[in-house]
Amino acid sequence: MSAAERAAEVARQVRDPEMPMLTLADLGVLRDVEVRGGEEVVVSITPTYTGCPAMATMRDDLVHRLRAAGFDRVEVRIVLDPPWTSDWITERGRAALREAGLSAPGPAPRRTGPIPLTLGPARSAPACPRCGSAATRLTSEFGATACKALYRCTGCQEPFEHVKEI
């Protein structure tokens, strides 16, 4: 296995600090892993949203894991263009979210040009990850992290978090 393949494999195993059932690759945050001159690893990641507080931890985890794998020089770059979209979550990642009791996001809204400012709550109708019912109700726009909302299933009465479409 080449150094580039080994570095990419290590980076693909790093978990998201806020949703540890997902790797950064499953979340779609891991954009690229490059080895320069056989010595330096350059990893590119994209935040799920501007100001995501988990980015520093993601960077530190990547650096730690790659150094532990024998790569002494590691640089992590933040790539903002194109912006991350929840469409980048892999099918394996979506399944892991459901298995952990979280509702995976549906398709991200398609927009061109400026993004309109709306002050009302986002209207999403996620299915319950526990019983599959479509009869769900928004409890709060914000869950444990800003990228999740709280819902309650009116079928099984269980609360659940939904990963927002971005």
C-alpha cells in the first residue's frame, strides 16, 4: 500500500466528534488526502456550516491519527467552496444515523443566486427513525448541536433528533 493510500485510509476512519457513529468520510466532510514528497500529508475538510465548533476537534483528530500512523508532517486545510451539503452524507452514513436513532436528512434544497432570509422555522417532515411513521412534529429547531432539530413522533410518542438539510 502506498503512503497516499495509507494516509487516506487513516483519514477515512476518523470519527465526527458530535456524531461519533459517522466517520468524516461518511459525513462528507473529508474532501481530499494528498501526500507530498512522500513526507507531508495534506488533508482537506469542509465544515458542515460556517462557524462549526467541531472543526478544531476534527483537525486535531486527523493530525493525531495521521501522526500516530507514522506521518510526521500533517496539514489540515479548510475548504469552503463548494460549501458542504447534507447530500454529501454517504448511504452508509445515513444508515448509521438511523441505527443510532437519528433521522437522516432528506435532499438539500436546491438554490441559485442569493439565499433568501426566512425568519420562520424550516419545514421538514422527517420520518421517525424508530417506527418509520411520517406523523412527526417539530419540538425545537435546535437540538444538541445547531445542525440538528428535535422532533417527536406522534405514532410511537418517542422524541428524536433530525439532522437538518443544508
